[in-house]
Amino acid sequence: MLLRQLLRAVGPVKITGSAETDVTGLAYDSRRVERGMAFFAIRGFVRDGHDFIPQAVARGAACIVVEKPAALIPPVPSTIPIIEVTSSRKALAMAAAEFYDHPSKRMRIIGVTGTNGKTTTTHLIRTLLSAGGRKIGLIGTIHNIVDDQERPVERTTPESSDLQQLFRQMVEAGSYAATFEVSSHALELHRVDSCEFDIGVLTNVTQDHLDFHRTFDQYMKAKMKLFARVGQAYDGAPKGGPKAAVINADDPNHESFVKVCRVPVITYALTKPADLKADDVVVEAGGVSFTVEAGGKRVPVGLRLTGRFNVCNALAAMGVGLVEGLSVQEMADILATAEAVPGRLERVDVGQDFAVVVDYAHSPDGLENLLQTARDFARGRVILVFGCGGDRDRKKRPIMGEIAGRYADYAIITSDNPRSEDPQAIIREIEVGIEARPPRWGYHAVADREQAIREAIGRARKGDVVVIAGKGHETYQIFRDRTIHFDDREVARQALGERLK
């Protein structure tokens, strides 16, 4: 593709060099530049992409896109065009849509945002919409699914060029729709600027990521950007098909989201009046059942997933199904077959007489929902293993400690992904909350996560529930100087096997 064609989408401030240069690809990481690619110099939070322009040039970049004046960047050979823009991130998003031929205009795009529940909700949406044999792409925290094949992920919502490439591959595979997790970071950092959304889904908004957004109000406003964009075109006229927002009416801030919508809104709830309302909820270890009321009809629903929060996730997915023309009864039948999502209340069972569950809960609301669910089906004590991630929102640490003390019978505070922080310092901040309201049977700290899991399983008795929270599906642990293989499920399974010998 000629640079001139990309520039029509980017809208540059200044061009130095020829716009007739051929561009073979897009890169925002100098290490991934191949000959003929356009390199977008993006200012990150740790490093500035402008500092890596020499490396991109050495690897064969065809042109350089910058948001700094040419005089302030490293020297570039006169044969390589320099394109100055107001925002390299925005320019990358627009260029990517053009380069990959605007794939979000060629299939249904369903964006799911919220503090908790995004992963499960996107999987349930995919289950509902693929039941008729249609291919549905998925992009999220655990994996990406293209042409029914799972692929690894780097972040919840990919960078804009990676996202558009995935969309293009889905279109080429004949996908009817793509459902994906839209993080607040992605909305704030312009990763989805060149996406044309047909449906937006809100699961909930509770405290998280304040290390990035600084205030809860800013965090909420970032998520609201999705709903202002649903049904709108980023370029040209919107594509056809029904548009809607599916919003959790139980969320105390839901009205703020409704106000920014320019499309019809479908609400769902457990406690408030809504278009999709659930009651008669029964939570058991092996699943949850409830009755959904919609359009004056009442339909029983049974899930293999458990917990009241998964009732909310199911209702959100059903809201999407209504927009896509499915009946409530059809959806109830399909959801009965839905598989559990890895690392979300995932049971580890080798025949022991107590339950062990692994979950990704790493925010105050997520931990509270998880522990409430464990209490619902525990016949004995709830024993909790959890920590908090390093280099992330520190304000939530004592809050999560207080929640642990309120719902667990015994808690072991341990490391999550400490990253550059001292694990003991993170633990001390959690202890501020748990000391204010200690669990019934007490707590203590074990910084070594494997040892903490083993100790929790060693303490368990018949009828207890051991909850291992924070990392879920993750298969690694990040420290200041290294990243190691670590899987809560593997450690728990090994400890259980040794106990039962």
C-alpha cells in the first residue's frame, strides 16, 4: 500500500519526503520492524518510541511516524519519509484500519467493558451466537479465537494495529461477528478508535486501575467512551444492522452510561427493574440456576458456572442475544451447555472431600463476589489465599484486606505478581485492612505463593472451600528481576495429590 493512501486516513500535520513510498506493514515496536514497514514512534509510560527510531531505520523501516517535531528526534536518512502527527497512537489506529481494509465495517462488533466479568461475558456471547453454526471471533484476557482456533494474548485489548489485523483475519475466515473485551486502558489510549461498534455491554464499574486513571471518575469516563461510540462510524456512514447498548441496571453508575448512549438500551439486573430480570437464584458448587423474566415471559435457566455474578454475566450475554434475534428460551437452552471459563471459579478436584477453586479476582468487587459465592456453597470454612499485584493501584490493597477479613474464615496473604515492588511491602499494605477486621480463625502472611497454597490445602477439612484468588488462568509470576512459570492450578493439584497419597 502506498504511503499516500495511509496518509489520507492519518491526517498528518507535516510530511517530509515522498508519499509514494510503498508500505508493507505497520509496527510500533522497533524490534518488530521488517523491511518496508511504517514505524510509529509512541511515547509510552516507561520508554519513548522516538528514542528507538535509529533501530527501526536499521531494520528497514520505510517511513517514520512521529508526534515530536523532526528537529527533536534522532537523525533519519533523507530517503526515509517522516510524518508528523498530533498523536502517534491515534495515527496508528487510523492507519491500521486503512491498511487492513476496515474489517470492523465488515462484521458485527460487540465490545464488552467493565471492572469484572468481561472474560466470562464475552465467552457466553460467543457461545450464544455460534450455536447456529456461525463463526464468532473472540479477543480477550485468556486467549484470542480466530477461525475457531485459540491464540495466545499479550494484553486484554491488543494495540490498535494488532487488533485490526485480528479483525481482518476473522473477516477472511468468514466470521459473522467478533466479541471482545474493551479495557479502560484501550479506550483511553486510542486502541479502539478505528472500531465500529454495533453493541456495547457494561458489566459493572468498581474500583480498579486507579494507578493509571488516578480517580474513579476518570476511570468511569474512560469506559463511557465505548457507549458514546456504539452505532457511530469512525469514518464515513455507519454500517447496517441493529445497534444497542446492554447495561447492568444494578450498577449504581448505570444511568451515567445510559445518558451517553445514542442507540437503544437493554437493561439487565438481579435487584432493580430491568428488561432482563433474574430471580429465584440458587447457587450450588456445581452451578447456578435462576429464572429470567423478559417481555412478560418467565424462563428457567441453569448454568454449569456458579455464583450470582455469573447470573449477571449470563444476563448480559442474553441482552446481546436479544439484539441478534434469539429468543429467551433458545438462549436458556444454549447456556445450559456453556463450559466454564479457565481461571474463573475453576475447580481443582482430585477426589478430595473439600473444594478448591482458582479465580482471577484481583479487585475489591471481584474478591467480594468470589467470597460471597464460596460462602453460598461452603458446608465448612472458607480458607482464602490472595495477594495484590505490584506497580498497580495501591489504594485497593487495604480494601481487599478488609473484604478478606469479612468473608473468609481464615486467610493467607501472599504474593501475586509483585513486579518491581517488595512483596513484603505489598503484604503490609493489605494487612492494614485485614487487621481492622480479622477473619474468625485468623490470618498470616506467607510471601512464597506456592508455600501459601500448600498451607491452605494442608489446613482444609471435609466440607471446607479453599479459594485461591488473583491469578486465575495465568501461568507465570512476575518479579522485579525475572518472570517464572507459575500456575495456581498446577500447584494446587500437586499439593492435593501429595496430601491424598
